[in-house]
Amino acid sequence: MGNTVFVSTEAEWNAAAAATTASIDPDRFTVVLLDDIVFAALPEQLNLENTTLDGLGHTLTLPTATDWEGLVIMEGNAQVRNVWLDASNVASIADNNGLLAHEDARGAVFGCHVIGTVTGVGTGGIMGGGSIDSGSVIVGCSIRPPDGSDVCVRGEGTGGIAGNPRAVDVLYCVCHGDLAQGVSSGGIVGRLTAPARLEGCVMVGDVVGGNSSGGIVGVVAGSTPTVHGCAMHGAVTYTAGAGVFGNGGICGLWTVRGTIFDSYATGSTGAGCGVFVAATGTSIDFTLTASYANGAMNTEAALLHTLGDEGGVTFFNVHASDVSRAIRVGNGSQVFDNPTLLAVPSGTDPQLWIGFDPQRWLAVPDEPPLLRVFQNVNPTLPGPLTGQFRTGLFDPAAYTSYSDTPALAPYAYVHVSTVAGTAKVNVNLPNPPSPIGGGGPSS
């Protein structure tokens, strides 16, 4: 399995960083954390080229830092998993970097959790900019704000999980805090600008001030992207001004052909904002299907605003608590009602959530549905992320299948079940080496 480097102190971390930089073995090797580490000085970056960092649920606490450029460099077939990163003391992030990963990251990140606030341009909690040709993935990660703060995300083109991930799929991630005064920013992803999936993600917090930002994604400008099975729990307002767009519960500005489906937003929507999308581009063939809007709407709000004509937007099986305003055209100059818009049903019968995939969603009495991958750790619960996250319960990559009652797979898991349309798709990720002693815990 190549080399395994065990790390339990600051000195051992820096020695491991020197080893990875020197590329001591051309084959994959693993850096394994055996204890929490509180860094007294800025740590050296791990260069994870064809290398794995496994945190085993331990916490790395960073010292005071400005213009931070990430803890690890991810290249080639890099993997990072099961790391907690306390970046509460990081005051600012260098443009296009992440709190966890350096810019232009490529590889796979599983079950990593960040405490901190994302600031700057193109930055993110896990990564800032991803490589355009990476084909990479972020699975089961989260961010929450430092103690004493409610804000996870600020800045321009920033995201709670990723800033501008480009060709990186982002699956089953959570932002548990507010997005404040963001421009083209998102609770999960700032800008989606290349073919990629944004799936099964949850924002638990408000989008406050700024413009062109969204609870899930700020700006979508890639090739026919989809936002699938996502949920927004929070209010949406924006700072009005000439030449700016409002904020959206799911997306701020959607400029290309694409689809939002099997998703919902709950919470109040302010003037000039969209429950789902603040603004869509002209004649882009945008589709909203099997989605729910469950919250109060200002009289100058809408499910979405479009800069083109109504013909560029299709609604199918869309439900709303306020059915009087579906679309506002010309940045709010004209209102169209959509005859296919349906009221949000009341009651607890899971069949009432028409169009939702029962393999993806779990019915919850008197509440919106819950993504099944989160049924052991409800991401919508108030307060900070609980200690259960350390046990591996919140780690969709470790589940044998998201549609089953979650059960931890053997340590060297590589399988994630997702959904594209109505068909299951297996995402097979590179097989990591065995852990300490060669064998992992049994399921």
C-alpha cells in the first residue's frame, strides 16, 4: 500500500509536509492523524499529489492567519477525508483558495467539516477554485461559523463549501450559518461555471444583503448544469441598487440552460428576491420541476425573475404557499401567473410531496422532507453541528447506499449512490489504501 505516515503532533505534521513535498514514493501513500493538533505557528502545506490525508475524525486548529492559502495542495489523485478543521482564527483567505485546500484543487474530499468564515474572492470552506479538467468530487462536507458568529460566507464569488469549483461535483454538503453581504456567492457554491452536479445539499441560514447570491449557489454559468435534491431553510433579502439583481433561495443568477428539480426553499422572501432564482438570463430554456416554495413572499418577490420573456421558463409540478406570483418578467416590470402552479399541501402524508423521489427524501411529520442521508443527523437542527458528526454518522460516502437505513461500510469505502433523473448512478472513486494495520472496522 506504499507508505503510511502517522501524525499526532505539530512537528510530525510539518515533517509529513516535507515528505509529501519531496515525493518520497511515486505510489499512493497515506497521512493518518492519530490525535487533535492545535498549531502554535502556521503549519506547512501538505502536498497531496496521489496522496491521501485521513483525519480519522480528529481536529486541526489553525492559529491566527491572514491571506490564508489552504492547508493542503490537492493534485492528481489526491484524497482528503474525515478531517475537522477549526479555522476560527483565519481572518482572511487569499483569492481562489479554500480554508482546507489550496487553489486549483483536484481529487476527492469526503466527510470533512470546517468551522470558520469564508471571505475574499472565489474562496470556499473546502476549496476555492477547482481544476477545470479535474472531474473531482466533494461529498458529505459541512461548514459552520465560529463561536459567537452567525456568518459562514461573505465576499464575492464565495461559497460555504466551494468558491468556483468548475468541474467538481458537490454532493450532500451543508452550510449551517448565514450568507451576509455576498456578491455572486452561495451557501454551498459561489459560481458553477463548468459541467458539474450540485446535489443533495442543504443551507440552514439566511441570505442577507448583497446581491446575485443564493442559498445553494450564487451564479450558474456552466454547461446545462442541474441543481438536484437541494433544500434552503432561511430568509432571503438583498441590498437594492442600480444594475444589481436580488438574491434567491436556491440560486442568485442563472444565465444558461439548466434545471432545478426535486428541491425546496422555506423561509420568507423579500422584495426583489426570488424564492428559487433571483434572475434568469434571456431565452435560456430554464426548467423548474418537482419543487416547493414554502414561505411568505413580499409583494415584490416572485418564485423567479427573468430578464427575457416568459417563454424561456418552464414550470412543471411546482408548488408554492403563495400561488399569485410565479414569474416576474423584465426584472419585475411585469407579472405572469402560471396556471400549473400548485399550492403546498398540508398534513403529514409523504405522498403529498408529489414528484419527490422517495429514495432520496424522507417524510417528516409537519415539516418539509428530510434528505435520507441526513436522517441520523438532521442538518436543520439549530445550533452548531453536534458531536455526532465525529462518529461518522454524517458521512454519506461511508454509507452503503443513501436510500437504505444508513449503515457504515468497511473503512476503505469508495462507493456513493446518487440519482440522475430517475436512474441510480454509481460513482466509483479511487480505492484508498487500508488504514493502520491494514484492516478497517467491519460494518
